[in-house]
Amino acid sequence: MTRRLPAAALALLLASAAPSAFAHSQAWTGPQAPAAPTPQNTPLALPRALPPIPAPTAEAYPGVIRYEVDATDVEKKIIRVRQTIPVQPGHLVLLYPKFLPGNHAATGPIQLIAGLDIQGGGARLDWLRDTIDPYAFHLDVPSGVSEITVDFQWLTQPDNSTWRVVMTPEMVNLQWEKALLYPAGYRSTGITFAPSIRLPQGWKYGVALETESHVDGLATFRPTDLYSLIDSPLFGGAHFQRIAIDPRRGSGEGAVHLNIVADAAKDLAPTPQQLQWFENLVGQTDLLFGARPYDRYDFLVAATARLGGIGLEHHRSSENSVPADFFTDWGKDLGAAGLLPHEFVHAWNGKRQRPADELTANHNIPTQNTLLWVYEGQTEYWGDVLTARAGLASKEDVLGIIAENAAFYDNQPGRAWRPLQDVNNHNLLGYRTTNPYASWMRGTGDYYRESALIWLDADTLIRESTGGKKSLDDFARGFFGGDDGSWAPRGYRFEDVVAALNAVHPHDWATFLRTRLDASGPDARAPLDGLARGGYRLVYTDSLTAAEKRVRDGWQRDFQYSLGFTLSSSNKLTGVRWGGRAFEADIGPGWELVAVNDTAASAEKLREAVSAAKGTDAPIRLLLKNGDRYRTVAFDYHDGLRYPRLERIQGTPDRLGDILAPRRR
């Protein structure tokens, strides 16, 4: 999933061998099927031998699957599903989606599916889950049965401790792929669904599907293929507002809309100025890319403290959760303001133009992640740039974001053993898994934020080398643009990225990229050359401006670049940096700060102590507790508080300022 993340020498593997679909003009009929079927069960482990799970072919599934969702049980948070599937006698395998779009890993929550009941010909049909692939269900369709009904429940969760909340008494976030089964042996583009959903009485909704009718809470949609259904989630709620924000098409056919659901009606209150900024966002993306990869676009926005957080891209829509007071207390959360631009850019980068190794035939064929540094990294870059160009944040705000990212990677020890490319490839092992030493292990955020620094490096190099005549904007228009209104996916490879960069400005781009992606070892450094070429240097300060405080949520508890940890709201030491001062003092996860210089602990007291010790010989004494153990640690540190900042290099072009400035028609 592409949630915008806050700050805190491998080859391209199979991507380099995949056939390129870049710049193909023919109609898209779905990704190519793999050469071999998915693994089958072992007959000795079962009471009877089962056929292998069939690989997808180009043949279309015969008939239309009627798909009915009941999302009215918001108190118990249960979504009920009935599917009516046309079938032929013989063996049938039904699949639950495993590799979900935008997640880059096997994240389908099949653990939450219960009550599976399959009926055909007036009788219950036995099914058997595959023992190798638990996302597959085998059954035998008797002679004379032409359709089956499949009933089950998606037991959505009451809190966000394990799975995110998708239902509250006020709203629902329906992701169709979490609550459906589909026949194996077919591409997702070759299976047609006729979907409908029943919502609580009076609720309204936003979705990129075409509504055929909406009567008494039952919404019926035009039949569509499985690929488009899964790519078209729904936000519905008791408090809903739909607003056109399209400077090109107004509110007419194919326009861009905000679809806002909220915990309370009072939170449905975007101001005219805020709507103008979102309209600017649409206009600035038009100027950047030159063509729209959609026939309509719906921002689905939940202003909520109750629904689980999300930021997820789709071709013609995106799922975005923001704080409940996002519109009524504007500017408090810059990460939320930058979420919508990030997910919007994905319509170009990640959806229509997509790494070839992520174009799979259906949602149970493994994806690959060798090019996430383009898919997510360049999207992160353009998301920040467009946030500034649209006016959703100021230049100073975005410079603060870049400074935070630069400092984080300039101080990240994990590069000593692990290149950025491996972080991309590793993602399949576990989606956004946590670990006690993130600075050493590295993680998901790196292919977003470190990759964004690589693209800043590339942008400033092009601008410097061409005297400002060319920029990464030209790459974006050439690589992601074209075919206005078309949203058929096109695959790209590493070689295609290099060729498109060379078309803008000839350079050894292959070496430029591979050096930064494959660098590891004690001498490997963060990709920060774009800062100096952009007219800035990374420095550290002991005080923050109002804008920097707004950018750095939790700055009050941030001691990463002084003592080497972050202090939680409950005074726990978290994010202990590998090799930092706390680490070298044998402090690891689980320690709680009890006192600072013999005074009851708080983040404020610790800031005061670090500031008071600056330029002196006095140690900073911390009393720590871990279970029933206590320790006193004295830090011989005297450089004061350190927060990152970008400082202008006088006499140099402000290329970063040029990058962040809005484009004019």
C-alpha cells in the first residue's frame, strides 16, 4: 500500500529479463500469464489427490458473476457477501486475492474470512482448502449444476491493533478484494462481475464505478472486470459531501471530485481556499504530465479519528484518511496535506505506467518489487513537489520535509550492510514489519524517501547541465504522459527508465542509478548531491521555526541527532539508533526514562538538560527503568539539541526553489 510515511549491489533480477510493454499502442488485454502454474498440493497429504491450481490463460470466463455485499451491520462490523457464479460441471478452484494492488506483498487478509458456504443444485457442496496455497478452495461441481452461490462473511476488526478498522457507525471503507472469491485459470481482466452493495439507510458514497441505480440503500453498479472492480474501492457514510475540483472539466463528464466522509457533519467543511488548493493540484498535475491517465477521478477522503489510516492508489480514485479536523484545523498535519498529491501521482506512476514485474495476470500471481524506487520513490518526489506547487504547503514547509529526510539518511548506519535495492526486493518477505533497530535493518520508508532524494539528485543534475532548459518535469511528461484519457497499464523496465532520462539529457544514467541503488559498505553515503546542486546545505540547529515544528510532528521528543533516540509520550526510549550514544551506552528497546538530572522525567526536562549541558563539562544524567531494573547513565554530550535544516548556499542558483514553484500555462 502507498501510505505517505513520516520521517524517522543487487541487480534488477527478473525485471531486466521481462518483456517490455513500454509505449505499446495496442489495447491492453491483461498481463501475460506465467510460464508455469502455481504450486499444487501434495496428494499424500490429503484424503484424495487434487488437481493443480490452473494458471491464468487469455480465455475469458464464461458468464457474469453476480456479487452482492451487505455492509449494514456496522455495530458488529461484519460485511456479508453472496456471489452467484456461473459454472460448468467438473473441478473448480476459487481464489481469494493474495497480492493486493499497491501493497507490493501478499497481504490479502484471508484470516478474516469466515462462514464459507457453497450451494449448487439445491445442495451444499463440499470444498477443500489447498494445503500449499491456503488462498485456494477446491470443489467439484456436480453434473446438471450451471451456477453456484458462495456465501461468507468478512469479519472486519474492532480496532487497529492487528488489522485496520474499515467500518464504524458513521462510515465504511469497502475494498472489494478483501471480500470476494474468483475462479482460478483466468486473468483478472477476463472475469466479469456485476457488483452491488447495500449500505445503511440514508448513507451516500463515492466510488469510481458507474452506478446503475441507488434505491433504498442498495447501490447497483455497471458490470466490470475483476481488475477494475478491485481497482475501485468505495467510501460510504452518514456524513458525505462530493465536490468538483477540476479546473479543466468543471463538474461535468470525466471531472475530478473530492468525495469526503467524516465522523461528524461539522468536519465536512472545506473552505473555498482549501478547495482552490486542491483545484490547483489537479491543474499542476495536468501541466506536469500533459495528459490524464483516467476518464474520471475520485479522491476518496475520510476525515476521521475512528477509521483505520490509509493511503492507497488506484487508476481512477484513491483512498485517503486524514485527521477528523483536517479541514477545520488546516495546517496542523502536513503529512496529511501531502497524502492526496502522492496518491494522485500514482495514477500516472504505478497504475498506468507500472514496473513490468508488477503487471501480473491475476491477484494470486506473485508480484516483484525491483523498481519500487521508481514506483514509490519518484511518486514521493512528485508528491512533495506538487504539494508546494499547488499551495497545499509552503516552500519552507517542503524544505523542512527534505531536510528531515536528508538528515535521517545521512545518519542511517544500515547502509553499511544493506543497499537500497535490497530494501525494494525484501518487501515481499513481510509488509512493513517492525523491528527494534530500524536504523540498522532499514525498511519500507527507504524506497519512498531515500529514493526521492535520488530523484532530486537527478532533477538538479539535469537543470545544472542544461542551464535550466530541461528538468525532471520533461522526463515526467515524456515517460508518464501521452494518450489522454487512457488508463490501460503499460509496463516498464530499468532500461526504459534510463532511455527516457537520456532522451531528456544524455548522461550515464545507468551508472548514476545503479551506484545509488547498490551502494553498501562502510564508505557508502546517502544520495545528498541534489541538495548542493539545488542551492542548499544540510545543517543542524538547536531551535526550530514555527514551520519546522509543524513539519516535524513530535519534535519535542526527538533526540535522534543528539543522544540517539526518540522519547515516546509515555517516556519510553524508542528508535534507539544503531551505533548512537544511547546504543553505545548499552541502552536498547524497553527502557523507560524516569528522571533527568535527579528531576522527574519529561521531554521538556530532557530538552532543558541537553541545552544546559551545551559547551560545559557537566554530564547529562538519566535514570532509566526496564521492568524491575534501574540504571543511571551519564552522557558526556555537550553539543546541544540538533534538528536538521536546509540552509541556502549564497551565490548559487536556488534550483530547489525553482522546482517547488508552481508552473504557468
